Amino acid sequence: MIYGIIIVPIAIAYYYDYKSDPKEFDFSIKTIGKGISKGLLYLVLLAGANAIYKSVVPINKNHGIEFNSEREKLGLPKLEKNWTISDWESEQFVTYWWKPEPKNGHFKKILEYGFLGLKTETDYYHNEKQKGTFAWSKYDFGNNTFEYFLEKPNDQTISVTKNGNLKFEKPTQILNIKKAEFEKYISE
């Protein structure tokens, strides 16, 4: 019923427009049709270009198990055959690899890509003897450098400021650590 109230007056207006000047009416319909078809063509081209971009970029994304020999040369941990890619976490420029249960020791690897290829590789470790702690190493392929991190519970989640106010800290703290401390954590 509501659509009839809207459509009937529009149809009547088009009818009177056509009756007043049929040539002008035909020209305006053709002009509108051309504009709509050009717009649809642009949308199809844009969608096609986006699909090609997502399938081609990054150009080199072949860093799975077949990349293990290169990892060995660089001193990076290898991917085991039973590790799987997490499709729900992975995106165009990031791939998440997970070890099956149990998640003790080396359990996750994140590969981050740039336009041309691999930028960083981050390896995560968990030590069940040290509850609530995680360690990870991040290798930068551009600089050929490692960084090491440790996330551990913050023992001082609440502290008192100079003014006597309570200050709430984050429940965990992330520390940039040295290689020796990192190796000690993963070997325990």
C-alpha cells in the first residue's frame, strides 16, 4: 500500500513528461542508462582489481615448511609437519601457524609480510613451569636482527602514588630481554 502511494505519482509524472516531449524523454532515459552502465562497469573493474591485488600481493608468500632449510641457516625455529595455519587469524599480510596440543615450548609462529615478501617472523614459547609467562623472539628480515621479549605477571598491580592515591597497573608486563635470558627461559 505504501509503495503504491509513492510509485503511482512517480509513474504519472513520467507519463506527463513523456507526453509533453517524447524525444527529450527518450534522450534523458538514454543518458541515465549510460550513466548507470558506466557506474556498474567501474564497480566491476574495481572489484576485479581488488580480487587480483588480494591474490597476488604479497608477491612471495611461500614461507611454510618448505622454507625450513632457510630458517635453519638463519637460526630460526623450524615448522614441524603437524603445525597448521589458523585461517581465522591469518590475513593477507599475516600468517599464523599453531602447534597442536600441548602448547608447551614453541607453540606459535607469526609471519608478517610486506608488499614483496616476508618482513618479520615471530616465534612464541610457553614454559609450564613458569605460570602466566610467555616469551617470544622476533626476527626482522630487513635488518637481519633478533629481538627477545618476555611477558610475565606484574607482581605490583596496585601501588600507591606520592599523593596517596592508588595506581592500578597492567596485570602483565612485557620486557625486552637479552638473548641469554630468552634461551634460559625456553630451555627450562
